[in-house]
Amino acid sequence: MRILATLCTLAALTAAIWAGAQLWQQVARWQADAAPALAPANAPALPVPPPPAPPARWPAIFGEPHPPAPPEPPAAEPQPPGAPKPPLDSLGYRLRGVVRSHDKLWALVSHPTGETLVRAGDVIAPGIRALRIAAEGLYISRDEDAPELLAFPQ
């Protein structure tokens, strides 16, 4: 049995070598046919083909692409009105008097922390500004709201 296996292996090996040699000859023949023939030195040069035309630009059927627009900011919700501010008298401010000198006008405002001499436009306390001094009293704006009158005491 071993002899038969050895003979079959040798026959297959011989067939493989013979097929490889045939393939080698065929490939060598194809390479010889594919090799370009050398042109003589005085032969005219072949014309260079023109570059290919750019691809046709088709019109946009569905419009031009645009980047997405940013979303609209949400509308600000209306805020409920704030609590009413306490009257100026409850804050401890009192108008003690008005000083007039030529074309200048000052108001004397008292507070439990002390008295202050103010002109129109001065800041009395943080958020409290003297707007104008009139015959009826001192007009004060709190947090840039509508002016309030700090009148003379009765």
C-alpha cells in the first residue's frame, strides 16, 4: 500500500512540475507580445492627447444646498410685575431744606445714618438718585424707575 501511495505522489509531483513549466512559457510569451517596440531615434513624436474635458455642470434641480439656519431664540416669557416699592418715608429719608446760591441748588436730605447735601444727578444711596430739585420737593428715582417726590415735611 505504501508503494502505491509513493507512486501516486511522484506522478502528481511530475504533473505539477510539467504544468508549471508550461505556464512559465505562456507568461513569457505574453510579456514579449506586450513589450512596446522601441521606436527609431529619428521617428516623429506621437501627438499628446488633449486633457480630458471637465465634467458637465448640471443645474441644481432642487436648489442650491445651504447650511441650516440657526434656530430662532425662544421668546422671552413675560415676567410678572414686581412687588411695589415701599414709600420713601418708610426708608427713613426726610427732606430738611433747600439751599439756593445764585444759579446753584442743593437739597438737604436726612437719614438715620446722617444728613447729606445733594445736587440734581447725585447718588444718595445705591440705586437711589436725585433727579431734580423743585419748589415742591426733591424728585428721586429708585433703580431708574419713574421719579418719586420726597416732599417737605408738613
